[in-house]
Amino acid sequence: MTISNPSPFPLGEPNDVFAQYFDGQSYLASVLGSSEISIHNVTFEPGCRNHWHIHHHGSQILIAVGGRGYYQLENEVPKELKAGQAVRIPPDTKHWHGAAPSESFSHLAFMMPDGSGKPIDNEWLEPVDPDVYESLR
């Protein structure tokens, strides 16, 4: 599939390093990398989403910059994200995010250390239930 970049930020390269934790194709472009904060533009082809995961020792801020997607925190209903909307995922919170089933999606992902001095550690978990995901429109 050839994707048209839905974002004003660079599409980046295929996200091969983390591909095992995604259903579908995603792309990753570094926007800013420093010792205090990292920012990446993540672009998801239609139907692409990451697996459930937890960020230990840091929160994640997602700012939607193109297309339409979803995110879900454990024990909550999935919520839609459109360009201009933002969400903060608290540290140690199980969640997933990705494109809508029929639309591409791009967000900036900011990783914010929790102040403990420990490095942010991602714990990758199970895939999103395909029946739940496919019910999203």
C-alpha cells in the first residue's frame, strides 16, 4: 500500500524496529530527540494499530496531526482522535492507539519522564482484540 502522508510532519521510514508490536504498517520520524524529551511523528496506514502497552517511568502525550485514529486506556471505551486533539497517557497505564479501520492517522508522540530518574521502559503486551477494533468506525 502506498500511503499519502496525512500530516505536515515527515512520514519517516517504515517502523520495522517495532513492527512486531503493530498490526499493520506504521512509519516513524524523529521530530526532536534530547535527554529531556523525545518527540516522534508516528503515521499509521488505515487499519494499523499498536498492541496494548505500558510506559513505565514516564507519561506519553499524543497530539493528533492528521487523519483519524483511536486510543484506549484499559477498562475504558476507545476514544476517537482527530487532528488538533491531544491526550495524556499517565505512567504505568495500559493502552493502545492507532488509525481508524478505514483511514490513515498521524500523531506526535511525546515521552515525558516521571521525575524518578529511571529511564522510560516500554512493556509490550497482547494485540488489540480484532473484533473490538473492527467495530470502530
